[in-house]
Amino acid sequence: MLNRVRQWIDSWSRPIQVQTSSSESKKIQWVRIIPFIILHVACLGIFYVGVSWFAVTFMLLFYLIRMFSITAFFHRYLSHKTFQTSRIVQFVFVLIGTMSAQRGPLWWAAHHRYHHRFTDTEHDPHSSTYGFWYSHLGWFLNDYNFATRKEVVKDWLKYPEMVWLDRFSLIIVLLTAVSIYALGEWLAVVYPSLATSGLQLLVWGFVVSTVLLIHATLCINSLAHLYGSRDFETEDQSRNNLFLSIITLGEGWHNNHHYYAESARQGFYWWQIDITYYLLKMMSWIGLVWGLKPIPARVYEFSKIAQSSTKVNIFIKTNTNKSSTGESS
């Protein structure tokens, strides 16, 4: 019990990674995930605190800025290095991402790299072959996937601030919650016309926003391996899903990403909405990020969309030639 509580504060307090994937190591660790359970139960607080337009607006904005930090910096930057940035910008957005209560940045990136290395196999941390609930929730609630796989993120261990955020991510989350509560109390006094309060802003702006953010992100591990189209032939079950792309700012083009993960852009075609990429592109215009890796032309040659277009063009051209020579089609 004491060890579990210590892990709430310092996730590196147990330095040994469970090496064996077994039924025992994959059991849910109920004591350790008490904060996670409390977060979900606290959503019921909306019936007590009521609602205001400001609280809902704050909820949506805080959801969006943290989702961008997760998709752009935890995923495309830390996990795949699809662009470059300064150490200051790196720290700011990784800090915001850590406020999302999705464990530490190095833990997140390491497990994602492991996912790409062993996608949908028994070694994949959240393999879809174990079923929806395991790939969505069960995988990070057990001992097997608790520790940060440091050997996979050696390139980031040289930054002490990143290591600190990874170790003490829960402290960052708690400080975020306290700060939002304090903001709500201050607004209640200074701007009473907003009709909000510390408790209301805490429930809507932090609790509800964070739960929605967590599950939207987790849907990429679960639903994006079950529902959607497959524009590329990959050895895994990854799929492209427009709805998931909207709620995750572009992460739903998962089949594209698994076919070619080195690009900063995951919506490979103009109609595939990728808000994260659009924002990164705008940040590059003012020098906050640079070196956004593009999609090589060769990638499109293997797309089913491109192949279908080629077949249609050949069909049209063939029938046009037959018509011009008077042949029957």
C-alpha cells in the first residue's frame, strides 16, 4: 500500500520495469489508480455546481490547448521527432501536455514508440488483439506498462526538466487543479457577472475537460484500430477515422500515420482535416518550430486512393481512345 502511494508522487520510485507480460502483471492495480477513479467520479459534480457559459467555454479551450500539446508535442515531437523547436517552447508545451493527466511525457513517448515497434502484436502495450477495453483502458492500469521504458527514450533523458516532469507528473496535475479552482474564486469576486466559482470552474474546466481529453486520446488506441478506412496496406489494424480526427485535432488519420510515421502531417490529403498540422505550420511561420518533415511523394504511390484514381484515369483514357477510333466499348 505504501509503495503504491509513493508511486502517486514519484512514478520513478520503483525503477524496475516488469519484463514479463503475464496475466498477473496485467491485472488492474486498484490502489495505484485511485486518483484516476476519483477523477471520473468527480464528473458527477456538474449536478452540484451547475453550469455557466464561462465554465463551458473554459472547458473547451483547456481541452483544445492540451489536446494540441499531446498531439503535436507528446506524439509528433517527442515520439517521432517530426519537427524541431527550441528548448523553451519544448518545455512550455510539454508542461501543458503533462497537465492532461496522461502520465509523464517520457512515459507517453516511450510507450508510443513501443507501440509502433510491435503494433497489434503481443508486445504492443495496447494491442487491439486483446480487445477493446484493454486497448482503451486496461493497458495503462496494470504493472506491466507502469514504468517508463527509459531504454526507448534515451534521446530525451539528457533534459533534466523532462525527467522531472515525467517523475512528478501527478504533482503538475494537482497544481493545475488548484490553480483553476483559485482562478474561479478570483473571478467570482472580481467578475461576478461571469456567474462562475472556484468549484464550478474546477469541475467543468478541469475534471470534465480532463476526462474527455483522456478518453478522446485513448480512442486512437482502441477505436482507430477497429473502425474506419484503410488507405494503405499495413501489417496492423490501424484505420482512418474522420470523427476521431476532429476530436483529436488530426490524430484519427491513424492508418496514414502507421504507414508513414515520420511526417509532421497525418492528414495526407487536403480533405483529411489535420488541425495539429495546420497549427504547427502557423507556428513555423513565426519561428517557434521549424524543420517540419513532409510526406515523400513515394508514399502516395502506395495509397489505395492514388491507385483507384489511376485505374479510373486508365479506364477513361482507354474508352476515349476507343471512341476516337470508332471501336465499340
